[in-house]
Amino acid sequence: MKPVLDRDNIRKICIRSVNWIGDAVMTTPAMGVVRAAFPEASITVAANPIVAELFDPHPYCDRVIVFDKKKEHKGISGILRFGRELREERFDLAVLFQNAFEAAVVAWLARIPRRAGYRTDGRGVLLTHGVPVGQAERRLHHTDYYVHMLNGLGIEGAAGPLRLACTENETAWAVAALGAGTVAAINPGAAYGSAKRWVPERFAAVGDFLAAELGMRVVLTGGPGEIEIGKDIEAAMKHAPINLIGRTTVRRMMAVLSRCRIMITNDSGPMHIAAALDVPTVAVFGPTDHTTTSPLMERCRIVRKETPCAPCLRRKCPTDHRCMTSVEARDVIEAAVSLLK
């Protein structure tokens, strides 16, 4: 198992993406490093259905293959099937951004001759090119974490900006959906767990301030699991928002955010989408570590309060959720006004 990669005769590359939207967006600088190192190669991203939308299309890859563990690739037989599907592609190199043992198993089943990634999850024996990972690597910002792995393989490059791209049709749809005027996005959910979610009534208060004092139209964004939160915020607001929670695809949500002047959000996947689209962002952080998952952009304000239990990285708060409830609406309003100035 050798870390430095022999780049000869690499014409087809498979990048195994991670499973969360935010993490996947944070791999885009590393994808750019791969593209720069292999400009003539065909690059395919293998990802779950939700993450696959981010990259179809994307300037750093040529195509996307969907790995759906809830349907055709469910269970052991599904993994074997997916391995056979990748084997037919005859990839020369697998770059495993996903840390899981399963990612290495699939690449091995696909008989990809060069299988590169971090030596995590006991999968080192399945990798032909493994990069060691320790506490120092785990403390890196996620964007640097993935680029560091590539550097360890001899694929040199620095972490550039996050990158996503909308098509003209997607942008036209967003323009029609939002109408005229300056738009502010509020993203009240966080798929990882309830501990990352700020108080809905305070999101509503911020939305009313943006509408009443700054003349903005407010759009609510999020996934199907956050529909009830969206209804609560909509009911609490005096100025009716455009509620698109659970009503868009990932790509249409990207297009909506690309048209916004500012975004107010929890630490979430849409937060990183906004950063990749260079939308000024106010992000409320509580149980998660802002040093490793903050939005990678200049026009950003992190709002958090020091508490003895944070960051705990838990999905659900076992106590009183003080890291989030201690953040007041006025804290976020002040951050938004500062950012807009």
C-alpha cells in the first residue's frame, strides 16, 4: 500500500462522493484539484440520489452515477450489483472521499486497479494507495481535509473556493418563482439532527425584520423533513413569506439561493450551497464545530454563544439546548445588518 500515486495511463476516474449535501459541497475544491491534475481524463462522480443532484451538471465532472441504497442497490446484493456496474465502466482510478469501509469494498468489487483514500474504518487493506489520518487531519476544515488527502497521494493543489453551477433553465425557474424585488432566504432546518436547529419563532422574527425594515421578500427553503418547521415560521410571521420548503428539488433550491441577497440559516447543507454560490450568509452554530464546517466564504457571519457543552456534535440535545436558545433574534439581525452594509 503506497500513498504516492502513479499517474500514468489514468484516463477514467471515479470519485466516490460523501453522503451529506454540505459535506459534498465541501469536496468541490478537492474535485477541482483532481480536474486540474488530470485535465484529459473523464471524471465520474458516484453518489447517493440527493448528492448526485449537486453534480449533474458540474464543471469538475463529466457524469454522475447514482448509488441508491434504498432501491436497486439495497443490501448486500445491491452492493454487489453496484460493484458490477462500476466494473463495466473500466475505471483506472477510484478517489474515495467517503471514509466508509463500504466505499473501498465497492471499488474493490469493481476491480478498479488504483483505489485511493484515507486509511479509515479499517479499510486500509482494500486500498492500493492509502493516506494516514490522525487527529491533526480531523481538526482541519473539511475542505482542507479532502485536499490534504489528495496532496498525500502526490496530487498537489490548494483548496480553492467552493463551486456549484446552475443551468439557465434552473435560473429562469427561480426568477419566475421568486418574482421581483430583493429576496432573503431563511433555511430553518438541518438534516443531520434537531440539535442544529435554531428556534423557529426567532427565524420568524428575523424574517419580519428583513421584510418590514429592509423591504425584502423572504423565501423559506429546506427539504421534505422540515415542512412542519416551515409552517410554524409561516404562521408566526406578520409578512407572508414564500414557503418553498419541501417543494423544490436540490437543483431548484440551488437556483433559488443563487437569486437571494442574503441567507439566514443553521449549520446545514443549504448553508454550504449558499457559500458555493457566493450568497452572503448568516449562520447560527450551536452543537457543531464552526472551525471545521463553517461556510468557506468571506461574506459570512457566524453567530454562536459560548456554552460549556458546545461543540458536542450530537444530533439531539440531551439537556436544554442552551447553545441554540441562548442566541437571540437581535443577535442574528445585527449580524445580517452588518453583512448587508
